[in-house]
Amino acid sequence: MKIRTDFGLLWQSVKQMGAEERDFSFEVSSREEMDIDIELERGVEIALDDLESTGGLLSYKGRQVLLYIPDHGSWVQSVIDGKNQGNRFHVGDCTKLDEMRQKGKFDRYTVTTDLSGVFRISGQSNVSSHIEHDAELKVCKLCLRMLNYRGYDTGPLAKKVIFEEFSISDFFATYSTQFRFLPKQLLDRRSGYSDEWAEISRRYRESRSWICECCGIDLAGNKNLLHCHHVSGNKRDNRDDNLMALCADCHSKQPDHEKMYVRKSEMTEIQRLRRRQGILDVLPGWDAVLEYIDSAYEGVARKIMKTSRSLPAVGEDIENSKGEIVLTPELSWPAQRFAIVDNEEQLDTLTQVGWRAMTMEQVLKS
Ligand SMILES: [Zn+2]
Ligand SMILES: [Zn+2]
Ligand SMILES: [Zn+2]
């Protein structure tokens, strides 16, 4: 049983108190839910039907997962020896998965949230004994293309670079707003700052008037969304020169920040404030759009910019006839009353107020 707690009211009072960075915005998990996370880290065998697609990504029980086939048959030894690359692991609902579904193959599929890139594989050796061993596997290129990950299919980075530099934790962080739960390994890594750091961080951010030094958002009313970043990456160097006040979004987009996860609710709040403060009013071109949007939308935006010259509005509120906000899509074209949304449910919401919309997945697969 899952305990879902509405933190909304609690949050409001926390904000009024001017509280600092915290770590409790993620969903509270019951024992059973935690067991799922532990199991998923080790790998869970599933049927393809149990897999869901969220924005073209693979999802299992609300978590983002990787999928692979452990069985490598007679070539298992050559994969373990590194002479062969082995089965690709999937990160999206690519055409290969479609093919496997249609064939109704009886392969054994494993999903996992392990971020190491090392997978448990199996097969038969020459002397026909069963082997199980850990091996590094590579990501499926069809998945990268379908998701247009970092612009895989549309540039500007070379496909080879995106493929070779692929990092699972980076990938998961890119889409953190699309899932209710974070991989356990990432949550574990988030703690560990000293009390002293809390005070240094608070003092520094206060000295910058609670304004993000990258996008300029004023977070005096939402101090928890402003972080203190170490420019050199050295967390012990707390001199002012090495510190930067960054909003959660700008912070997560810094190099080597794959453990920085941004929640949907946090991203929505950041976009709303940026819009109210006029930061998103005049984005001069697609490059600026790409800079400000939720990273989960980069692949979609890069696909659209190939064909469309008309710039989207970022984080614009859509209201119903009573003037109530029904949705704040990441990308919308208010003049055309068209938006791109996370899922079918949001699509229905917009249809009801006379807008047209497409889901992220529909755009990616079209
Ligand atoms: Zn794939
Ligand atoms: Zn910022
Ligand atoms: Zn940082």
C-alpha cells in the first residue's frame, strides 16, 4: 500500500517561514514500495506487457527503468571477455521493442534501475554449462533516435558522441520530472552535507539576494528552490569565488550534475515564477527556449525546431472559461491554441478547454 501525502499545505507554511533547502519533496514510500526499489536495483524479470511507456520512456510501477535480455546463448563467454558487445539495453519504447512484442517472443526480459551500466547476463558455455556473469552492455541506438536524446536524430552533436558518452544517471536525471519515484542510488547520494555547509549555503544565497546567477529568477519567496553550487566541483572549497547561487533547474543543467534531480512540482514552480518575473517573455530564439525548458522536453523541442519557425511559449498557464488555471504545459503556442503535454490525461484536460494538444510521445513517434 502506498501512502500518498499531500505536501501542498505543509509546503505553503514552510515557504512562509523562509525555510531552507530540504529533501522531502519526493513521494513517501511504504515498506512495500521500498522493497520494489531494492528489487529493481537488482533487476526484475517481467513480461513485455507489464512495461509501460511514459513519454516514450520505459516505466514500471511509476519508476523509470532500463530493459534488457540477460540470455546471450552460446556467445555469452565472448561478451564476458569483451570480444563482443552483447545485447543492447533499452531506455525507450523503440521499434525493436515493438518488433519483439509482435513476434510474441518468449525471451526473458529484465528491467532494472541500476545505474552502473553493468548487467547480469547468462548463457551456455561450449561445454554446455550454464554461465552467469556481470558484463557492460551498450545502449540501444534505436531508443536514442526515437527519443531524439540530446538531439540524437537532429543534431547538433554527433550521434557517435551521444552514443559513446551515454551515461545512465545523466539519462535518468534528464527525465526526472516525468516520474514519481527516483532511483534509490540517487536518493542515497543526495545526503551527506554538514551542518556547517547549510549555514555557508544560506549565507551565500542571501548575499546574492536569493537570485539565480544563471537565469535571474528571484527565489526570495521560494528559497528551497535556490541551491548553492561549487563552480570547481570541489565541495570543500567554500570561498565565495567558488560558489554560485543557482535555481534547481539551472543547477541540474551544470556539467557532472547527474545526481541533481528536479521534481515536476519544482520545475512547474520555477517556470511559473520565471514567467511572472518576465524572464520567459521574450525568448529570442530556439537556443534560448532550449536553455530554459525542462530537460525532459529537449528531444521534443529539438525535433520541432527542425520544422517549425514559430517559437513556443514556455511555461504558459492555460485557463478555463472561469479563469482558473487548468494546466501549465512546458511548450505551447497560445495563438494557435496548441500545446505539447506529458500524457493522455493532460491532453484530455486541454481538449476540454478547446485547445489541441499532442503528447510528448506522439511527437517523438510521429
Ligand atoms: Zn531500443
Ligand atoms: Zn536559474
Ligand atoms: Zn552544483
